Amino acid sequence: MRRLFTLAFALVTSITPPAHADGWVDVDASFIDYNNLTHAQNAEDRRPDRALALNLSGGHYIAFSGRDGISLTLDTRAEVYRRYSGLDFLSVGGTATYKRKFGLGANVPWILASVSVAHDEYRANLRDSDRLRIGSEFGRRFSESFDGAIGVALDRRYGKSDIADLPGYSGRVFDLQGQSAHARVGYAPSERLLLTALLAVRRGDVESTAQQNYPILLASDAIADDPAFRDPNLYAYRLPATTYSGTLSASWALSDRSSINFSYVDSRARAGYDLAYNDRALTLSIAHRYP
């Protein structure tokens, strides 16, 4: 993992020279507090933890005209956990985003389409996977301080592990797919502060780690032993669910290129047989863009 991270850092920092007007490198360091990493329903199965994360992203923008262009980025992310080191991971991937404005000026509507791919490597191999996300968003700025957007996305995670623990069940717990829609609004009460709210709904596969019980066995189609939490009573399950999530975030500009950011994410998944999974994450980060 250390060699992969070194290679990823080298690729990101060399994707474009810092002096190039159409290129950039973003660095984002975060502290994250999770209250339910297992996505479990019962209190005895929930496992909280805190993590440190580092995002590195290098990009290049190609303008086709004054109204449209494409952004190409190479992205890496590493997370290190305080208690559950099996969840430590490194992700390396890339994103292509095409955006078009329907006219000239700051307040005209725009539309974008994006494709992202990534490879995730965990200390606990059960979670190793490749990811694909295809999304589209439509939005506009309504004034100097207010903007909004709506969007849809398809996501696919290709799990690498297929070690089944029960007859009749797949072992590909982290082989997941889903469809989602979201709405976002942003408000800037001052030149330095940006407030954002996002609501999303997703229908598709989710993963939960919990002790075996009859309802979750009925609802699941994949089961595997989950060593990440160092508890032999906990198993990972894959099951279909509808997930509702809300995100509130605030960003304070320290300069033209740096900011300190805070976000709160609340997710609530609802599955068959009265299964419900609630979790939240608090993130504090500092970000800087070069050049």
C-alpha cells in the first residue's frame, strides 16, 4: 500500500506543471468522526471510530469554446483509522467531466456529465474493489450569493472477494450497484463563507456488518466473514435498500486558494423485514489549491 500511495502522489503532482494556467493540484487533509462504521441496526453491533484522510487531486481543463469544456483529473485518497486498521485504504482513480453553459454570463443555466473510475485497496482484502460512477447535473446561479442544482447518478462497485460462508449465499458482499438522485443549494452570505445543503435518495445494494439474525438472513443475498472489526460474531451482508441522506457543509476561505471546511452527513437506509441502518459522519478539513 505504501508503494501504491507513493506512485499515486507522483502521478498527481506530475499531471500538470503548477505554473500552467489550465492545470491545478488540490490537497485536502481531513479529520472524520464516524458513529456507525458497520452500518448496523442494533446498538451492540455498531462500531464508531475516527479517521485521518488525505486527498490529492491533479487536474487539467480543456476549453472547447467560451461555453463548454472538459476537466480531466487524477484522484487519490487515503484513510487511516484509530481503532480499526482493517478499514485503512488507498484509492486511486480518475474523473472526466464535461460542462456546458447555455449562454454567456454568470447566471445562465449549465449542464454537466461525468465519469469516474477508481481502485480501492484495503488492509482487509474483503473490501478491495473497483468503482465506476456515471453522473449528470443541471443547475444555475440565481444571484451572486445563491445557486442550485439537481442531478442523477449510477454507481457500480466491483468487489474482488468471493469467499462464501453459508450455502446458497454469494460471498461478493462488496459487489454493489445503485441509482441515485439529488438536489443541492448553495448560499454565500459573504465573500469568504459558503453554506451548502444537499438531499439525496439512492436505491440499490448496501452493505451491513452485524451479528447473524433471521431478518437479515432473509433480506440478504451475500454473506461473508468481516475481519476488519476483529469480532468473530460480526458478518458482512449485502442487501437491497433505499437510502436517504442529507449533507450540510460550510466552507470558510482563508485565501483565494485555501479554505477550512466542515460537513455533517446523515444517512438512513431502509430495507425489507423492518431493517433500518442509520449512520452519520462529521468532517473537518483544510484544503489548498496549487497554483
